Amino acid sequence: MTDPSHHSAFEDAQGLFFGTLMCALGLQFLTHAGFITGQTAGMALVISYATGWDFGPVFFAVNLPFYWLGLRRIGLTFTVKSLISVTLLSAMAALMPRWIAFETLNPLLAGVLFGFITGSGLLAIFRHGGSLGGIGIVALMVQDRTGFRAGWLQMGFDAVLFTLALIWIPLDRVLWSLPGVVILNFVLAVNHRRDRYIAT
């Protein structure tokens, strides 16, 4: 009999696939508008914009140092699921521009859609025991140990990243990026609570 407090392997697989697909779609709105986001995805985007390198490989590489922390502090299952999620997102982010293009995209709507779509994707990944690496691993670890919400911690990191991004990205694009990041972190802060969602 299946333990109702845990997801099955199939449930985890579809949850991680759904989550990474939604995040890749959200990134398509973001990159088409030339905006940035926070966390390791934001770091990868800033590096991508500054160097011209593709986002997918940069995102994968930026996350590599954090797997050791995830393995040591949270466990093998979480780390493997995070590695799978990051790999899927890196591949989907490379393919998505071939599948979707925008003739017209309002900048405010681009940020809002990014925030809600990516927030839903991250929730699915978190609730199925993974993350998109990097700051997400640190934020989840702090939340589990102290109760301090992962979304609020990530918002603080994002504020620092956005300030540094001004070195390479025009001010107007950074400002237009803010609504999406605020919405994304708000979605996580309000909805990602282990006391209300017990399945792992």
C-alpha cells in the first residue's frame, strides 16, 4: 500500500518534469524581454548577457558547487532530484526559443507571467523533493532548520544580485525585471509551507 504522506516515483517524475517545463517557459518570457531574475538563474543570466554564452550550460555550471552542500546537509535523494531538475531546465531552456517566439510582449506582462509561471514550477519541484540548486538549496535548508521562509531569504539574495547586475544591464531592464522577481518570491513565501503540505 502506498504511503499517503509520500509521493510515488511516478508522481515525483511528473512533478519534476512539470516544474522544470514551467520554469523554462517562464525564462522564455524573461529572456525575450532582456530581463534578469534572482538566485543562481539570475547569476547565470547575468553571465550569459555579459559574455554571450548560452544560458543552459552556464546555469548548469553555476550550480555544480552547490550539490556538495545539498548532499552533505540535506541528503542524496534531494541532491539527485535537484541535479535532474537543473539538467532538465538547462536542456529545456536551450530548446524553448526554437518552440516559442513573441511578436509582441509587453514588458510588465512579461515580468508578471514569469513570476507566476516560474513560481508554480518551483513549487512543484520543491514539493517533489528537489530544487533548482544553488540558493534554493541554501534557502530550503535554512527554512527547514529555522522556519524562516525560503522565499524571503531568496528575496534578500536577489536584491544584492540586482544591484550588481547594473554593471552590465541597463537600468530600465533591471527595473522592469523587479515585478517578476517580487511575484515569484511572494508565490514561494505564501505557498511553500511544510506545515500545510506534508507529502515529500
